[in-house]
Amino acid sequence: MHDPEESAAFLASTVHKLGSSVGAAMNYLRLLQARGGGEDDDIVAGLESATQRSQQVLLGATRWLDAIELLGPAGPVDPAPLLQRACDAVGGLALDVALLPVVRCCADALALVFEEILRNAVQVATEVPASVRVSAQVADDTVVIALADDGPGWSAETLARAFLPFRSEPATASRPGVGLAIVAMLASAMGGAARGASREAAGAIVYLSLPAADGPIMAAEESAQP
């Protein structure tokens, strides 16, 4: 249900980053042992930083694997209630939602996609509550949902790496920087795609493309069944 090459690349990146963090932590420990006391605040700080980064990498890998577990059979899904569910989970948001067409996807995975996009908007917001405008267009057999926030937008450099693992947002103890990478992975696994755009001083936009669908709406708990 997901791209094996994409997941393999993510896990390889995880192992590399975790190895680098552990290696840095060990180097600081050796320096601390070599000093045998005295002024070691810088070494302690470096060790704490390396340990924290290791924890972030492990959290990111765990979140990635948890996201994959959400993928189930695809069916016709109404995005609107899932978007509202994500908004309620994130908090601190004001949504302006246009009519959204039915899409073919896994409802639980789409709910997480919306949650990650909205959480990113809240994180970078310059005002409270953050404002996100959601609209959609249908092109051929594809629905393109645009989620536009009112934050500072992305620089060209940030936009280029926004959907890469450990690079999508500033890493913190609870947000390791994999949110938008998970968005891209899940969208791809459901037959769609995710990409970003930025309006100068007017916010960022995430475009989520998913297959269009007709037929009875599939609820989240139904789509999660094997």
C-alpha cells in the first residue's frame, strides 16, 4: 500500500541520521572522560543536543511507521468531516472551507494528512488563531485540494526541501520534522501527490491531489479494515 523504495530511502536516512547523532554523543562522552572534570559545560551541552536529536530521529521513524499502518482499502471518502476532525485535533485554527468533492482514498490516512498540514500551519502562524483556506478543483479524474495558510510562507530553499524527511519543519522534541514528508508518502500511496507553493509574505499552500470518486461514502473506521 506504499512505495517500498520511498520507505526504504526514509529508513536509510533514519539510520544514517541516528548513527550520526549517536556518534556525536559518543565523541562528547570521550571528551568528557578525557578532561576528567573542570570546565565541561560545552561538552555536556553538546551531549544533550546529540541525545535529543537521536530521540527526534527515533520519534520520526516511529511516526512514519505508524502512518503506514493507517493505510487500508481505498473507497469514496468525503474530505470535509475528516478536515474538521483534523482541525479539532490540532486546535488554534480558523478554517474557511469551500465545497470539497468526494475522493477515492483511505479515510484514516487522509485524516492524518490533513492533521499534519494543519499542524504545520499552526506551528508557523504569526497570528492566533491560524487561518487556513481550503478549496478544490477537479481536473480529469483528479481532485486537487489546496490548503493555504496565512503564515510567512516558504523561502525557495525551504520549499525545495519541505516534503523531505527531517526537513519539513523545525525539529523539536515532539515534532521531529517528518510531518510533510508523511503527507507526501501517504498521498503517493493513495494514488495521488502532494506539493507546495509559497506566496510572498502571504503564506504557504499545500496542494493535495487524489483520485476523484463516486458512490457511497466510506467512513474512516470502514476504510481502516483489512
